[in-house]
Amino acid sequence: DTGVSQNPRHKITKRGQNVTFRCDPISEHNRLYWYRQTLGQGPEFLTYFQNEAQLEKSRLLSDRFSAERPKGSFSTLEIQRTEQGDSAMYLCASSRGTGTGDNSPLHFGNGTRLTVT
Amino acid sequence: SQQGEEDPQALSIQEGENATMNCSYKTSINNLQWYRQNSGRGLVHLILIRSNEREKHSGRLRVTLDTSKKSSSLLITASRAADTASYFCATDAGYSSASKIIFGSGTRLSIRP
């Protein structure tokens, strides 16, 4: 178990630029989650995958956000035309889900901190 | 919107004392989890309690679940300086979206030496 890996750890970008983050989950985990967290708040759900299928996406997300999980392995989260309000910690987590409602604990990476200037 | 809300938002206690945090949620759940987060790091899973369980223990942690009140509590006994962290409850989003895990806003716990 090598843990969930997220890259980069930090990203500073200018407003209007596109950014892409990568998450490598624990290898045998079929579920992968993306969250966004701002200072003093809890993680805010963005989207999750079961294998390669994206099962749900938050209605809070605008069309500028997209996530993929090709072949059910690593995942990428892209933010297009970044805005200052996108500045946050982006967290990825994975778990081994065995069925609807049977939620195994989430294993989190250490996040990617995005700063939009 | 948040499914779970923790209370209090912040808690400061003396080392050795017990710390109790509460979580309330809105919809029916399959299970409830508690996580801990140290500053600048990802969250670490502490304990999971299923909807048909009322109490669960793990080391110095004790979790209770009252599904009739839609609430849970986390008790940390004999607190240590290393317990300083933020603590979050997390639930699934109910039967309609049971694999989606939603977090509360957290309790920031400080242990004074």
C-alpha cells in the first residue's frame, strides 16, 4: 500500500490559465473521489468515479471543471480559465467499494494547493 | 450543501481531559465515518460506524450513533498534544446516492499542554 499520490503539491497560476492535477489512487481501489477544501472548511464534494465511470458530479461545479479516469486507474482534474475563487486545496481520495451503500474508508492524498493570482 | 455539521466549531482543552465532538446530519444514512486532518495534510480515517450500530470503540476513541436523532458523537479520552487537529464527520448522501461521501465543516481541536 503506497498510499494516494497527488501531483503537483503546489500550483500557482495566473487568472485565466488552465491547470491540471493528477491523482494516483491505491492500486486495488475502484472508487476515486475529488474534493475541494478552503481554509477552515470541510472538504466539498466535487465528483467521484467507480472504475472509469464518473457516477456523480457536484452541481456546484461549473463547466470549467472536468475530471477523467481513463482505464479506471489514475485520475486528472482540469480547471479551465481559472478564477481567483478557484484557489483552494484539491484533495483526492480512493476506496474499495463493494456495493451501493457499502462504503469503505476513504484514503486521502495530501492534496494539491492551487493559488490563482 | 453539507450533509453533516459538527459542533462545536472549535474546542480547546487541557492535556489529559476528554474531548467530545458532535455531528448532526440530514438524511438517512448507511454509515457514518470520522476523520482527522492535521494542518496542510490530507484526511485520515479514524472510525466507521454502520447505521445498525449504536456505539463503537477504537483505542481512545468512542463513537456513538443515534439514527433517530440523526446525530453522532466522537469522544477522545485522555487527550494528548498530538490530538490537536481538525475532526470531520462524513456520511453517505442517503439511499439515492449512497456512494457519495459528504463531509461536515469540522471541529478544530486544540490540546493545551
